[in-house]
Amino acid sequence: MIAHCRMLTSSLPMNRSLPGPYMLEFTCHTRINAARDSGAFPDYVYNLTPFEELHAYVGDKKKFHGRNYLSGHAAFHWYFNPAIPEASALVQSLRQGTFAIRRVGEPLGDIVQPVPKPLADLLTLKEMQDIDPYEFPEKGCTCTVTIVRLADDHSWWFPSCNLCNKSCKSDGSSYACYDCGTTDKYTYKYKLCFIASDGTDEAEMVCFGEIGRRIVGKSVEAIMRAPRGRDAVPLDIAGIVSSKFTFAVSMTEKSFRTPKKSYQDDETSLSLDPEVSAATRNDPQSNENVCTTDKR
């Protein structure tokens, strides 16, 4: 039995040992146990070829065709383009003319009201670190932490695509979004990566966009025009160290591949602790006890 592995797709031939679009990724969280009860009928049937015999299949077109195909045996019966009366009637009805598709509005009384988002459990970092990434609550967790230092070798901003909000890549003198295929359609947004602690453990956290603005208390453009410190980090960014916040967090993608988990801040509320940075407290657009949600 294999649990806590991930199904991946890769277009790079170097990442595929066998011809096929899918791969299983095993990480430090993957669990492999001998199956005691295989069930009445298997879901998948396969035979593993020993490595020393793989060379015998090089260029074998009988077993590997390089594309998707169907195969069968004596128990199979093939039906090529069978005559289906219902399908023929449908095709004939479509040939009689064009059809106008009109969207009909739904009465307000019949609209299902959205279900309130469940409250996340308040946990310590130690308790969160003990949770397997595959068993992390879907609603996330809440924690109260103090920012102890900035993460090394991480930029505090990124060019965000105006259409999909994903990070744009450098393209000459500008930035391009390879997902949307757009150029010069981006906005500078926060990407704060820092180490937080609550006394029980430390963890790396990252936040984007509006969450970062509420932590720092100023816009990205204002910080870019501000003086830099001796280590090239803006003073307002360095000033978030020692600030205390309550975050609603989710697990980052990196946590599925490393023993030490990291988290993304999805919501934040300004702490009433006196150590909250002066930049955040003095921001005219910030109010204590106000929650902000940001999804990247």
C-alpha cells in the first residue's frame, strides 16, 4: 500500500524512465506498507521489469508504440461505429436549423446562500509541525506568532500578472506572464518571507499582496522609493521584525517535499501587542482588529 504520494505530469523526457505522461512522486512523507488484504478484485494490475532486463525492450514497437492505444484479448468484442438510433435522431435534429442558447436567470429566492467559512483551529507551531501535510485541515489553522527574522535570499516583492495574479518572468527590459502570454501587464506586489516563532517552535511563513501591505503598512511603490538599509533591505521591511500577529495559514507546496513545514498566511489580524511595528499602527488605511484575506 502506497500512501501520501503525488501524481505528476512532466513533458521533459529526462524526468521519465518509461514512456507515459504520469509519474508518482515519493517524498519524505510517503508511506509504503505491505498490503495484508488485497481485496476481491485488484484496481490495477502490472508487472515490474527488472532493471537488468530493460535493455531487451529498447526499440520494441510491439509493446511500446509511443502513443496512446487500445489493446484487447479473446474476451474482448470490438464495436466500430455501431448504429445507435438515439444518436442518429440527435444528429438529424441538429441539422434542421440553428439553435439560440439563452441564459435564464435564477430567482433570488432559489439561490443557495453561501455557507460561512468554518473557523480554523488555534494551534501552536509545534502542533502544526506535527501534522502530516496530507492531513492538514482544509480550513487551515490559526496561530499567533512573532516575526523573529527575515528569510535569507528571498525578494520582498514580485511582479504580479494583472490577469492571473501569478508571478511574471523577466523578459528583456520588461516582464512577461508565460501562463497568460501577456507582456507589460503586471503590478508590483508584496511577497514577504520570514521566520516566525511562538515559543514552541519556529517556521517559515510567506504572504502575498494585501496581507503583506497590512503587515508593513505601506504600498510596494512607497517602499521602493524609500531609503535602503546597509544590507539593501528597505527599513520598513526590516521593521516588521519583532511584530506580533495572528495568522490564518495553509500549508505551502514546499511542505509536501521537506520534513520542515512552511506556511502561507491567508488572513491576518493586527495584534494588540505593543510590539506591533509603528509603520503598521500609523498607517491611515489600517485599523486594529480588522481581518484581511488574500489569495494568490
